Amino acid sequence: MTKRHLARPFGALAAVSMLALVAACGQDTGDAETSAAAPAASAPENTAEDAAPTDADAANFIAEVEKWTRDFGEYYARISWVQATYINYDTNWLVTKADTEATEKGVEFANEAKRFNDLDLPAGMRRKLEAIKLGVNLPAPSRPGAAAELAEVNTRMGAAYETGKIELDGEMVPRSDLEVMMGEVRDPAKLQEIWTKWREVPVTADADGNTIKSDYAKMVKLANEGARELGYADAGAMWRSRYDMDPDAFAAEMDRLWGQVKPLYDELHCYVRAELNEEYGDDVVPLDQPIRADLLGNMWAQTWSGLNDLVAPEGAAPSYSLTDQLVANGYDAEKIVKTGESFFSSLGFEPLPETFWERSMITKPADREVACHASAWDLDWADDIRIKMCTSVNADDFRTVHHELGHNYYQRAYQDKSVLFQTGANGGFHEAIGDMISLSITPEYLNKIGLIDEVPDASKDLGLLMNEAMEGVAFLPFGLLMDKWRWEVFSGELTPETYNEGWWKLREQYQGIRPPVARGSQYFDPGGKYHIPGNVSYERYFLARILQFQFHKAACEIAGWEGPLHRCSVYGSKAVGARFNAMLELGASEPWPEALAAFTGSREMDGSAMVDYFQPLLDWLQEQNEGRSCGW
Ligand code: X8Z
Ligand code: ZN
């Protein structure tokens, strides 16, 4: 999430609804003030509601929304920041109140924007009106009390997720420790225990009997009612409308992209299952079944890097571990963030402002509840950018720091645009910026910055590609199915009784995984993933995987790189920085294909760059899998 209309973080607790992603059609970037229909000094101030609205009325309305958004957005962001970094009764109360007001106003504006539907306006104004219509992440119906109820339910779900307590071996264990354990423990019984206990939280009742599951069902009802009032089929259709195309066309676009990269996943799945079978035997990992979800090295089986040592190709295991190197070189959270900053600086971006260092939260405070899920914030529509992370010194968080900084550099790049356009070209773009940089963290780069002494020779490339695939390729079907599930929930295809069944159907169909034990309808396993109680849309991360490689390929071409894509690092290329910035500074002021073209020259999202990148690994996996019966 982000400051769309309202300053909100990317990836932060979305317990509060916000005015959200900008989409819609339009070509020019003109602000109302400079466009043909800018309000003249003599424009009538109080047009009667029922009189046919004029272009000047529309311009006045847009200016009013921009002003309110700018002012309220900063207030809202500061309240949200305090709550996310200090969760308690009072900050929950404050954020619920601010969220209620934001939703009420956002819905009022979205309804009002419809008045101008029939005007033939300049493209930039039309685009702003569409942004206003889509601006509320989860709309409440306009009847009195509904926005407050929705805000209350969302705050409660988000806080319950972040603060839910889990006991293991007689001790209360921090959630982040459990996440780490899923990547380290290799005892199936223990893994099953941790996995199962994590998923008790969404069905554990508070003192008033509310669970994340019961609150989720309430949220769905309210948000759907609100979305229908605004003219969308349901809240899912509203979320799918943020991509400069028809919602159905967007769903088809996701499937098209998945079709491009699915062969990579299928080969990886087949190979990893066989390796797990060797480790655990036929009883635990039968070769013709979906893989047990708790064995894949991650709480949600969304990335499988926890298994890197198990799957390393013989003779090509990477000769270094980035985690070990970070520790051996005395890195702490701040040094990791500084390292990320200096990558962006090498591309020509200005250093982060002093306030970033003063105000960010980069390690977990010992004395209070915070939202540990990493996020990046822009609090004042300008330079007050920050990240919030409970950083550990390891390779995963090294990557996540780059991810979060990508959000901050994007936010700063588009700060001169209208507040209505201060967001990503589409959600996928925002998530892909830092991830593109991560692909430039090659052995050559690590050697250049002194983190490794020797650059491994090309015989180790397969091992490095395998590690990258355990992260990016493994993620693809999870990235896709999260919102497929939500779309089914919002459309009514799934009900609270079938939430869990529908979830596991998709998990099996797309990921080829199964739960370690039967999961009846009393459970709510999707609620064990941050973005579900947090209401953060997830299609953005699937798209980011695709865009990350597309951006990387374009960047390497700009840098004049001619070798294989996985060896390319654009560190230090000012030419890449300048072209990258040309895309970033547009924000959402133009339809996303224009932003994509500004950097890559292409107007289509395209999975073929990802396939190119992994081609040597794909060839190798196909050889390894020969004679195996793949699939599930
Ligand atoms: O939520 C995030 C970021 C914040 S925007 C840390 N990610 C997704 C996740 O953790 O599930 C990044 C990758 C996918
Ligand atoms: Zn993010």
C-alpha cells in the first residue's frame, strides 16, 4: 500500500482502509491547474447539485479532493506510523477513528466523481476522476456507522495478526522466530507443530468472541456493499479495475503471464519434490502427491530458499553464503540499509534524507508491540520517507531492505506529481523497483563492495540460479492464487464455510502443495498470511516477479551488457539510473504501458525475460527430471 490519495505505506498493516491505487485511462499528465479546463478565477463556486456539471465544476472538485487528500493524508500517515510502531489500545483507537474519516470522505468523493461521467474532459482530468473513484481500498457503504464498523473490524484483524501469541515447548515465541524456524528445522513433526500453531491465531477468539475469521467475513460483506454502491460488481472487481483495463481483461492478463512462466515452476516443483523425497522418504514425500506445505522452508511455502542447501546442484553449490558473509563482515541492520542506499546512489539517485535515518524503524524494539511486516512509508508527500522493518542480518533481509528502499526511491521520484498520481504506474511496478536492484546483487558486485573475497567461476552459476529460482520462481503460483482466492470470496463463490476448502483447492491446483494435516472448515488458513487480514492486494507481487526480470533485462541492455542476464549487475550505471528515473517520476500520471515504455521500450508486461534469465537452469532441470513423473 502507499500514499495513494492518502499517505499509507507500501506493505504496511492495512488494517485501515485507504484511498487506493490509481488506475483508469487518460493520456496527458496535466494537473487541473494547467489543463484546458482549469478553474477560471470567476468559475461559479456553488454549482447546484442537480444542474448539469461543467468542466470548471470538475476542475474545482478535483482541486478540492487534492487539497483534502494532501492535508488529511499527512495526518493519517502520521497516526498510522505511530500505531504500526507502537500497537496498543490507544493507537488502535486513533487509527480506527482516522480510518473511519478517510473511508467516509473517500466514498463521498468517489460518489461525487460520478457526476462528471458524461463530460468530455482532457485525459489528465479524466484520469484523476477515475483515480478518485477507485481511491478507497475497501469502500464502506455510505449509510451511517458503516465506515466506523469496517474500520473497527480491520484494525482488530490487523492487530490480532501482528500480536497473536504462539507457545512452543512451554515458551511464548516471537512470530518472527517462528518464521525463521520454518527455514531451519528439518524434523517433520516439529515443522507440522509450528505450522499448525501459527494457524490457530486466525481462529482464536478475543474477549468479545471475535476472531480474524469472523471479522474477515464481516469485512467482506461491508466492502462488497460499499463497492456495489460505487458501481462495481464487488470489491474484488474494484481491485481488478486498477490496471488501466477492464477487470475481466486484467484477470485474463494474469493468466496469460502465468502461462508464460509456468514451465519454469513445473520443472522446479518436480525437482524439489524429488530432493525432498530423498531427504524424508516416500511416507512423508510421496512422489505422485502434492508436496507437504510445511516442508518447503517457509511458513507459507511461498518461497523455498530455506531449502537451498538441500537442492544445490552437485558440484555447483554456491561457494559462499551471503548470510554468513554479512555476519562475518560485521553487518548490522543499519549497515545493510546503507549498502542498499549506496546501490541507488551509484545509479545517480540522491542520498536518503537525514530524517530517513532519524525516523525509520529498522530493528525490532524490545519493549512494545510493533507491526514487524516490512514496509516503506512516505509521510508528507515529499521527503519524509522511511522504512519500518524488524531487520535480521541475513540474505533474506538483505533482499527485503532493497525491496523496501525501492518503494522509497519511487515515492520520492514522483513527489512533484498531483497527490492523485503519487503511486505506482500499477501495483506491480511499486513492488518491482527494489527487486530489480536485487538481481544486480551478483558475486561480482558482492566482491566489489568487499562482502566476498573471490568471485566464483562460471561452474557455480547453476547453484546461484537455483537459489534465485527458489525465491522468484517458487513464488509465482502463490503470488497468483492469493487474489484468485480473494476474488472468489468477494464474488460470493466462497462463503465462510468454504473459505478454507477453497483456499486449499487453489493451493493444490497452482502450487502443487497440500496441508500436513486435514484442515476442516473451522480453520481459516488464509488468515495466517499478513496480507489477508491486512487487506493488501497481492496480485501486485505476482506482477512484480514478472516486471523485476523485464526491468533487469532492459537495464542490462541500457548498461551495454552482453553476457548472460544472471551475471549482469547494473551497479554504477548512471545511464540506467536516468532511464529508470524517467519511469519512476511519472508515478501513475500515465497509463502503466507508457511508464513501462519509458524504461523498457515495451508496452506489455512480458514473462519471457524471466524465462531467458533462468534458461540455463531450466535446461538443467529438464535433464534432471527426465524419467520422473512430474505433476500432482
Ligand atoms: O509484503 C511484502 C513486502 C512488503 S510490500 C515485504 N512482500 C510479499 C510478502 O512478504 O508476502 C514482498 C514479497 C511478497
Ligand atoms: Zn513491497
